Amino acid sequence: MRREYGFVPNILRAMAHCPDLLAVFVPFWAQVYRSPTIGARLRALAALGTAKAQDCTYCVAHMTASARRAGVPEAQISAVGDLASIRTAFDEREALILRTADVLTRDPDGVTDELRAELKAAFGDDEIVNIVLAIGVYNLTSRFLKALSIDVESVFDAAAPQPTTT
């Protein structure tokens, strides 16, 4: 982790208390995170949408950095979490992923037949599975982080958006 990211994430430090679980969770999470099925940008939006719906400070910091690496502009990053803004800030597929992340995060039974039909019209079965699985994994991660009150690493302090002066 230190080689790849330059630091060891606090979530992994916490999980290291159960090495057997860490050993299976990290490769699983990495595969979901790196799966080429939906690509980095759509995956980053699913993750950031989930993080904002969970109001998870740790997740928002990490997933904002992922969104930036995936080329999501700051204006769009700021729009994530505001369902009214996503309609104008994102294309239909991206907005649909963000809506799905919000709905699925807030209510596991919230994915209606109508929303499933919209997903089916916009994405292939493999993409839908990847989107829903990614949102589920990010929900698991967020709940773990929040339950244990795991702090965001200081490396993210410098990466936070800076206020603009007028």
C-alpha cells in the first residue's frame, strides 16, 4: 500500500486487527475497485455518490481523490450529493449511477422496478452488477469506518478543495 499510494490507509490499519479478514477483504475490494466493466470515471462517481449519501467524511475524502484521478472536474464533484444538480451536471448514465448510489445507500429496498428498468435501458447486465456491487462495497466500507470512527489520513488535508476568494 505504501508503495502504491504513498501511505497505509487507516482503514487497513484498523482491519489489520483481524489479519484473516484483511487478507480476503483487500483483494476483493481491489477487484471491485479495478474492474474494467464500468471504468474508472463511472466507478468513481458510484463511490463518491455513496460516500456523500452516507455522509462519511473518510469516504468522501478518499473518493473525491479517486474522482479527481478519474478526471471528474471540481464542479461535478461539488454537484455529487445534490440530486437536483446532478441532472444538469452529468450525462444521463452518470446521473443514473449517482441516483442509484443515493437510493441504494439510503434504503436497501429503494431500488424500484422503475429504477431497475432505467438501469437495464442504460447499461448491460455486467455493468449493472458492477455498479450495484461497487455501491454495496462502498456502503460496507463506509459503515465500517463510521462505526469505528476511523480518522481521515492527514495526506488528504492538502488535497481538500481550497475556498475561493472574490
